Amino acid sequence: MIVSISIDDELLSRFDSAIKMRGYSTRSEAMRDLIRTFISDCSWDTEDGENIAVITLLYGKDVKKHELIRIQHRYREISTMLHTHIDPLNCLEVYVIKAPSERIKELLKEFRGLQGVKVVKFVKSACEV
């Protein structure tokens, strides 16, 4: 199917630069990727099914480890966890979780509420796009 859109010259020029920078071979390829991302972002909050999130957690070594472990064990939907030492005072953990969006939001809220946690970031994606 062919779809046409109207874009001003400046926006198209910036889009073409971004396409080149990201390594897309055509505008169509970039647009398909953008549409899939847009659909995933929109459906994440409304779908009842499972979603995927990658969560990064930066915290100081003064965080209460038993609280962090308690949270990790309560969320059995966490499929992967990576722990690394950033420097003598900070650790970084990366989690992959597959769960309904509400459950992921609960986990994020718990992580953000832990004393000693400095940064919580996440990338969300619907399972089906």
C-alpha cells in the first residue's frame, strides 16, 4: 500500500539527515519503523496483554539491599537482571520484565521509592506491534 504525506522542506531535510545517521536505506524503511514504535508506545498503556520493559536502576551502595532483593523476588515476571559496579559508590542494574503494563508500573514505583536509588529509567514496548 502506498501512503503519501505532506512535509515542509526543512522537516524533510532533517528527516533525511536522521535516516542517513541511523543507517536506513530508504524513507519507507524509516517510516515503517517509526509507525511500529508509535503503535507500541500508544498500545503499551491500553493493552491488557503482556508488555516488555527494560529498566535501568542506578543506586548508591548505601541502598538497603534486603529491600531491593525483596522487590526483585516479588516480581517473578523479571526474566533477566544484570548488576555492575559503576564506581566505588554506585551500582547499576538492568532488568528485563514481561508483564501487563500495570504490573510494570508497580515495579517502577517500588524502585523509585527505595532510599538510595538515584535514577530509574525504562524503555517500554508492547509485545505485539
